[in-house]
Amino acid sequence: MNFKAPRGTHDILPDQQPYWRYVEGLIHPICGRYGYRQISTPSIEETALFVRAVREGTDIVDKEMYSFEDQGGNPLTLRAEGTAPVVRAYIEHGFHMLPQPVRLYYLSSIFRQERPQAGRYREHHQFGVEAIGSMDPSVDAEILTLSRDFYERVGITGVSLRLNSIGCPLCRPGYLGELVTYYRERIAQACPDCRKRLERNPLRVLDCKVEDCQPLIEDAPHSVDHLCEACRDHFAQLREYLDVLDFPYELSHRLVRGLDYYTKTVFEFYAEGIGAQNAIGGGGRYDGLAEALGGLSTPGIGIGIGLERVILTLMEQETEVSPIESPAVFVAMLGDDAKKVGIQLRARLRQADLPTTYAPGARSLKAQMRQANAGGAKVVLILGEEEIREGVVTCRDMGTGTQETVGTDDLVDYLQRTLRIC
Ligand code: HAM
């Protein structure tokens, strides 16, 4: 038998963990600065939640969800995206009673059965931010600013933002009518997938990657030219806020999203140098979502930031992150008595917050020293028969190669002093 991680999933090995710790370590203080509080939702939800939120006709619902029935016959789905569960929690816990908007963030794994490629996985991790309960375009600006702060603090350069408004249930049908008519008149130029999209989810034709469809998309009608007054004002106000913030962005009429709950503002952030899958964050408004999930009519806006892609960008840009320290103290033991004293000694050192390790089994002193060196130990404590008889430890400073004999009672003090200098 030769097991491997399932296709499209990946192990995050110890060598990559410093990146994750570094990025996650920045998320909490940034969210705190904006008044966002963390929420965690289950990895499974009722399948109907995602179907209601993301809707049929999207790739996620039609072919990418990991859905199954549990032993009791309940239809469940692994978290296919982060927004629907958070809005479900908002409704379930009566968060409409709190001061609005309710500002929430999460770190979640997301499961989608997509075709794996560089930067696209079947399980990925998102840092998501949601502000639920306000229509005000200043909240749209807040989500964008928080995201930009995150990318900046993490140290990614060359991030760009594309922005669009796709209207609301009042104005979108008119726009979709125009779009469908435009495509029908040129149907011979559209790829077979776009012909299907016209029936099921016309907005998605604008996201087609097929070469032959590109001229069609370029000349297609723009949603921003078909907004109702409320959507037009909202978008104009958001753009004014972005202007006063000196926030650069590109208006993109072809930016539509892969989830169907969006209304008004939609956006994506892109990174340079990580290949085709370069969207490092995407989101928008979802003013109809809470109501579609059985709650009161409640507007909302948020973003999902793909952490694998952020970390790929960091690695690509050779951003330095601090390594996770390996244990500074290594206990080398010779003989069975030493092993008994050693096990007690290690317990004492760890209680004193001194990271300590050792090599199990009966190895020569030379082999133990080699292992200590390979593991990056700063001090090796040598326990042999003589040391045990005399109640001392031989301490070898691995940096200078000098050795000192220290009484076991003084050891914690000695190590605390020595390791501060090392
Ligand atoms: P999304 O665009 O599907 O939006 O995902 C957000 C981000 O997650 C993407 O921009 C990308 O960075 C990352 N991502 C998505 N799929 C993958 C994948 N297969 N492998 C690696 N990374 C991936 C949402 O999920 C919305 N819930 C975002 C949102 C929050 N909208 C409003 N609030």
C-alpha cells in the first residue's frame, strides 16, 4: 500500500510552517485594529445552505461540492465557501440585535473539487472578513482598506485591485437582457460553454477564458452602465471614498464572481509572479443573502483571501520570515542511570520554559553531538556516570565549543543566563 494525500490536497510541512505562523500572526492584530472579531464555524454544513447561497448554475454548486449523507441520512457538505456559514451563524445567534454592522473574521479551510493546478487546491485556507448589517459604501471601503493593509503588512508587493458593480435584483435583469441579446446576435463567435452559460448563468460569460470569446467580452455591454439609481449612487460614493484614500484600482466590466449571492460591489485583488491562479482575494456585497437564508433582510459585504496564494507570493518574492526556533537545549546521556536523571532534568527545564530535546535509544556521545548540532541546539548538557556521581552536568556551548561544569541545582539559572547571550 502506498498512501498519498488526496489529489489536490497538500501537507503543510514543518519547513513551511513559519510562513503560516507569520501570516496568521498578522491577521489577528489587523482585524483587531478594525474592530473585527473572530468567528469559527463547523467544517460541515447542511448542503442546502450552500445551494441556497451560492446557487445552482455556479461551478461550486454544480460540480465542486464535497457532499455526502451522514449515517442518519442528513445531507451535509464540507465548507465550500466561508460567507454562507457566517451569515447562517449571524441569523442563528440573533446578531441583528447587536450594533450593526457586525464585523467578523475567520480562518477556515475550504473544500472544492476543482481541477488542481499551481495555486489551485481542493482544500485551501481562507482568511475571510465579513461586515454584516450595513449598506453604507464606507463599509465597502473599510473591507478594501483592511485587505490592502493585510497585503502590505505581510509584505507582498505589486498587488492590484479590480472593481466592478453588478447591480441588484432591480437593475440586473435589465442588464442581463442586454447581455443575452448582445451574445445571441453573435452566437456563432461564442464558445460552446458560453452558449450554455447564456441559458444558466449569463453573467459568467464575462469570465470566459477561451481565446475566441475575448473580443466578444471586450465589446459586451457594461453592468455599470445599467445600474439603477441606488446602485449608481452607491458605487459613485464608494469610488469617492477610494479616491480620498488614494486607493488605486482598475474598473473592470468583465469582473464577475463565481458565486451568485453578490449584489452591487464586486472586487478581486491580484498578485504578480504566481502564474494563472493569481487572484489572492475576492469578495463583494451580498445584500440579499441573509434573506435568502431565512433571516431578515440584511445587507453585507466581505472578502475571502486565499492563504496558499498569499504564501506562494511571499515565497516567490523571497520575503524573509523568522524561522521557528528549534529547541536550544539538548540533553546527551551515557548509560541507563543517566537516562533516568535525564528524563527528570528535561521535565524540569521545560517547566522553566527552556525548550529541550534529546536522542532516544543508546547512542554514542559522538552520535548524540551530531544530532544536537543538526537540530540547531545552542547548549548540550552531557550526563555521564561521573556527572551523576557528583550531581553536576557538563554544559557545552555549541557556538564557542567551551565546556563548563554546573551543579544540577544551578542549571536553570545558568541556562537562562547563557541562552540570553547565545
Ligand atoms: P472566492 O473568490 O471563491 O470567494 O475565494 C476567495 C479567494 O480564495 C480567492 O481569491 C483565492 O485567493 C482563494 N481561492 C479560491 N479557490 C481556491 C483554490 N481552489 N485554491 C486556492 N485558493 C483558492 C469566496 O469564497 C467568497 N466567500 C469570498 C467572500 C467573502 N465574499 C464575500 N465575503
